[in-house]
Amino acid sequence: MAVLVTGGAGYIGSHMVLALLDSGQEPIVLDNLSTGFRGAVPDRVDFYEGDISDEGLIDDICAKHSIDAIIHFAAKTVVPESILDPLGYYLNNTVKARALIDSAARNRICHFIFSSTAAVYGDVQTNPVTEKDIPAPMSPYGRSKLMTEWMLEDVSKAHDLNYVILRYFNVAGADPHGRAGQSTANATHLIKVACQAALGMRASIDVYGTDYPTRDGTCVRDYIHVTDLVHAHLDALAYLRAGGANLKANCGYGRGFSVRQVVDIVKLVSGVDFDVRIVERRPGDPPAIIASNERVTSELGWKPRHDDLQFVVQSALSWEKRLQEHEI
Ligand SMILES: NC(=O)c1ccc[n+]([C@@H]2O[C@H](COP(=O)([O-])OP(=O)(O)OC[C@H]3O[C@@H](n4cnc5c(N)ncnc54)[C@H](O)[C@@H]3O)[C@@H](O)[C@H]2O)c1
Ligand SMILES: O=c1ccn([C@@H]2O[C@H](COP(=O)(O)OP(=O)(O)O[C@H]3O[C@H](CO)[C@@H](O)[C@H](O)[C@H]3O)[C@@H](O)[C@H]2O)c(=O)[nH]1
């Protein structure tokens, strides 16, 4: 059976496509290339340029391929942008997700894996955060994703559709074999931005706030290597195909690094002492968020292989160098 990967030309989706191919499976990609790149999808993979809300296109794809699962990455993903453009986020991440879930139900696709986010939790009182903690998102982005989680829960009760919702913490790094990485234009993610500063592609990096109630005053996040993350999806797919029940699981390593620590590691790995400016807090940022990964390990049998921030940064930096040298 084939797997429909929405957003498969994006950062995480392109790593998913490689992981599916590496495990002998058949990915089919649907992407509107709003932030993704056609070149991120290998030529041998069936690629459809289009929108997740295009029900006719999805019906055609389903008629042509035997698809039993959707892995749904396609979304807008930037927390501060969602505060400036809430309606754009609710449209792409909630309204269009509704259309996609409708297409899945109509075409009797019974397995659905959804890219959710740590941003659904908001400003957590205690870390590590577990799936039993009540979500209280601080941004339209987090809310747009939480509403899609709720839709899946409801639809699953009414239709033959089972889901795994994976709540990713901060995804970073690049394919260890150099086949994929984060190519996003105007990136805002901390590790990518710091790597660009180390390579002289930016004059400096801004640290958004040093007055948070954390160990050094900067925000703390749980950075997970993208390859480990996509392997959790392979585990989720096997779980659903084996008849596993609906599941919601955090994806992170269970330990946090502050912004200052990340900056220091990028300086160490790159050997470059780039400039750092301290600026105001950025709206929508919770002070600290770290995953409890007990559920993803016990229920899905997930085994992370790259739980090492230096390795995460090294792989991100290698990819950024290749982008800079126009090798990709
Ligand atoms: N990067 C992270 O740290 C992180 C953390 C938590 C959750 N996520 C989630 O993971 C998923 C993938 O994120 P990413 O970092 O790879 O982002 P990305 O922007 O690189 O990838 C998103 C892809 O979806 C496509 N797309 C967007 N809207 C579409 C639509 N309406 N129809 C068809 N294609 C569409 C884009 O062209 C792009 O290729 C998103 O759902 C995001 O919310 C990411
Ligand atoms: O130039 C920068 C960029 C970021 N940060 C800080 O670094 C931390 C991480 O920021 P960023 O890399 O932008 O990630 P988040 O805002 O934490 O969001 C990411 O992680 C979420 C899950 O935790 C996902 O849902 C989002 O899609 C993804 O962008 C935050 O405290 C930022 O304020 C800086 O200080 N300077």
C-alpha cells in the first residue's frame, strides 16, 4: 500500500519521503510548494503539485494509487507569523485540514498520522510535559493545530479512520547522509539562523529575551533530530497497520537546552564566534517546554538514535554549507 505524504516537499516531509523509501515503502507526495521545493522530492516519487483542500485532486490520486495512510505535514509553521496572520493559519492548518480529513474519510483511507506540535501546550507549569496535561496554546498556530486534533478525534468516532497525533517539539538538523535538510527561505528557526550566522550569511543573531524564569534567562526547548522524528512516523504507521488504537504522543528527547546553550554549541561546532544581540521577548514564546517521551517509546517502540545536540547542529551546519555553496 502507498502512503500519501502531504507537505512532502517541505523540511520534515522530505525526510519522511526518504525514510519511507529507505524502508521499502511507496510515498506519494502532495504539496502546493508554498514553502517547499520540487527538488526536495526524489524524481522516482510520484509528485502532485496541489492543495490539500483540492478534493477532486485527492480523489484522482486515490483512484490512481492504493493508499491506506496519510501522513499530514502540510501547514504554515511559524509561531510569530501566526500572531500577525491568524486567519491565514486557521485557513491553512484547520479549514484545509478539514477538507483533507473529509477526503480521507470519503476515499476510505483508514490511517491518518498528523503533525501536531508542542505549541498546543502553551506556557506549561511543570516540565516534562505529558499528553495528559491540558493544552492551552498561546498562539493562533498552536490553536490551529489543536482544532485539527479535535477534528480527528471526532471524525474517528464517526468513520473508519484511526489516527496517531504526534506532537513534535523543536525539530532540527538534517539527513545524516546529506540527502535532505532545511532549505526554507527566510528561516526563523533558532538552529538554522545560528548556523547561517556562523557561515557569515547573517551579520548576527538576535536572542529574544534574557529575562525568562529559566536557568540563564533565555527560553528552553527540546530539540529533536529530524531523522529520529520521521522514524517515529514509521513506528506510528506500523502501529496503525497492526490495528493500534488512536494515540496522541509527544516527540522529543526529554531534555531542554536554552537559547544561550544552543548558540554556544553552534559556536563550538562551527569554530566561529559570531555576534549575538540581546533583544526584546518575541510574542507567543513559552519560557520552557520539554517533552515527556514515555508514551512514544512505550506505545510505538520508538528508539531515538541522534539524541546529541552537537550532532544535530553538525548535520544542520553541513546542510547550510551546501546550500551556501549552491550544491543543492
Ligand atoms: N519544524 C518544526 O520544528 C515543527 C515542530 C512542530 C510541528 N511541526 C509541523 O511539522 C509539519 C512540517 O513542518 P516543516 O518544518 O517541514 O515546514 P515546511 O514549511 O518546510 O513544510 C510544509 C510543507 O507543506 C506545504 N504546504 C503548506 N500548505 C499546503 C497546502 N495547503 N497544500 C499543500 N501543501 C502545503 C509547503 O509547501 C511545504 O512543502 C507542519 O505541520 C508543522 O506544523 C514542525
Ligand atoms: O533568531 C532567533 C530564533 C529563535 N530564538 C528563540 O529560540 C527559541 C526557539 O525558537 P524557534 O526555533 O523559532 O522555534 P519555536 O518558536 O519554539 O517553534 C518551533 O517549535 C514548535 C514546537 O515547539 C513548532 O511547533 C514550530 O513549528 C517551530 O517553529 C525561542 O525561544 C525563540 O525565541 C531566538 O532567540 N532567536
